[in-house]
Amino acid sequence: MPNLDYEIFEMFSEQFEVNQGYFEPNVLALESDETYESSVNELFRMFHNYKATTAYLGISVIHEVVTKTENVLSALRVQSAPANDAVIEWLLEVKDQFDIWQEEMRDGLTNF
């Protein structure tokens, strides 16, 4: 990525890594009526921020997944709790892909 703003990319990759620790617990909390609303809102905010940053950085592969995930989370925000098993499984698959990207960012691989 020839025009990558490495300073912003570094801040993004650090925040990305920090947020990974919150991703799975918030996804699993979507199964509970009591924690659904706060968890879906937290996840939505996370992906909304990722969407803006990945668009700015031109990281199209991550941006595409982030945009789709934000759309799913937006729909979840207006539906009743709890989320169904298929949505939970899909979000956990997104988390697994993010783990791979996190490792690539940590290793300095930026060719997304």
C-alpha cells in the first residue's frame, strides 16, 4: 500500500489489538436479554470506528468485512434480544478472521 499513513495505521493496529479482547465477550453477551443492548451497541461503535479508519487507510479487504459487520450490527440494534445462533456463529467467524489480521499487522504484513 504505497500511500499508507503509517502513523495512523500504527494507532489503528494498536486499537484493533486492544479491541480484540472485548470482541468475543460482547458477541457472546448477545445471547442474554440482560446484556444484549449494551453489547450490541459496544460492537457497533467498534465497527463504526473501524469502518472510518479502514476507509481512510485504503485497507479494502478489512473495510469490506467491517462494513458488512456494521450493517449486521445495525440490524441487531433494532431487533429484540437475544441474537440467534447463526448470527453469533457468524460474528465469531469474523472475530477469527480479525485474529488473523491482527497477527499480520503485528508481523508487519500490510498487504491486505
